[in-house]
Amino acid sequence: MHGVGSVKAVVIDAEPTSFELKVMHTALIIIDMQRDFLESGGFGASLGNDVTLLRSTIAPCVALLSAARAAGMTVIHTREGHRSDLSDTTAQRLSRGEPGRGIGDPGPMGRILIRGEPGHGIIPELAPMAGEPVLDKPGKGAFYATDLDLILRSRQIRTLLVCGVTTEVCVHSTVREANDRGYGCLVVGDACGSYFPEFHEVALRMLSAQGGIFGSVSDSARVLVGLKRSEVSRS
């Protein structure tokens, strides 16, 4: 349970300006840290991508997850994937990519982007705990065709700490959706990653441009300092 001190605001150094949150009204959202995207034997690697660029996010995400749990913060995990009968996807999405390497096709860790397949699972380092919601999303943004908004509002969540992969696709889509719904977003830059470093860099700049048009950007070191202060305030 949250202690009385958890209602105090925590200020985190960020760009373009400092970001203020209250732990009991904040959720950590860890986006799509799945085996198919991050492991050397997964779908992402089979396409010729350098998965080490994504794996560099694991340690910062683990640190954030540990701190969020210690602070009593809501933690939500997402996975991109579809029903096995593909009834929740579209012809446009099915036609994307090279023949034989699309949604539902056989991949190195089971059918590609299909729920329940080995590659669809979250990496062991970030395994969800009992009670932490895991959202299976059929699109890029975490709000599309999911009950994320309902979960957040039922828990009186107003601000989001966002991390995961990839920065320019699912992270960006989720933050844009959250912004339109009135949530304040802080993206943890070193806990996000892309197969394309230039996309990662520009995506972060886009989020915090023009006074934080979509949100704020910080790094795990600065966020951990802020969350540590929340622990002290509750002790």
C-alpha cells in the first residue's frame, strides 16, 4: 500500500523542463521488451538487425522496474502480437514485409507476432510479477484496441514513465496517444532503443521539442534519483 508520504510530488530533472510526478498517480509502462525483438535468435535478428542496440536498454529498464516496484508504483507491461487466427489484424498489415516474414509466418521463435509463441514472450530479465497488468496490443500504440486507458483511470494514474522498444515506433505511438488523452509523459531515453540509432536520437528530440509538445525526456540515472527520494519520503 502507498504510505501518506507517497502523495508528495517528486521532481525529476528532464528536458525541456523538470518533470513533476506523484508516485501513487504514476505508472511505469514497459513497452514490447519481447524475445523476438531483443534476443539474438529472434525475428528482429533474422532480418539482419543488430539486436545489441536494443539489448542496451535492458539494464536501465531493469533498474527502473526495480525502483518502481520499491516505490509502490503501478507497473504495466505491453507485448505486440496478434490472435492466432489473425482476426485482429488487417490485410494492409499482413501484406507488409518480405514474403514469408510477415505476421503469422513461421519464424525462429514460432509464428511471428502471434500471442503465446515463444518469441512473443517478454524477456526473462523483465518478467512481470503477479498483479502487474500485461497488455497484448495488436497495433503500435499501447492504447489502440486495449483497455490501457481504463486501467490507468481506474487507478487514478495521471503521469506515465515510458520505456521500451522501439523508440520511434511503439514508444512514440504510445506517448502521442497518451498526450492526446491528457496524461503527462516522461520518456526514459536510455531505457528506450531502436535498430536505427539516428531514429532513436531524432525521436527523443521530437518528443520534447517546442516546450515538450508530446512529453519530457530524461534518463534512468536522473529518474532513479527522483524515485529514491520518494522512498525516503515514505520511510
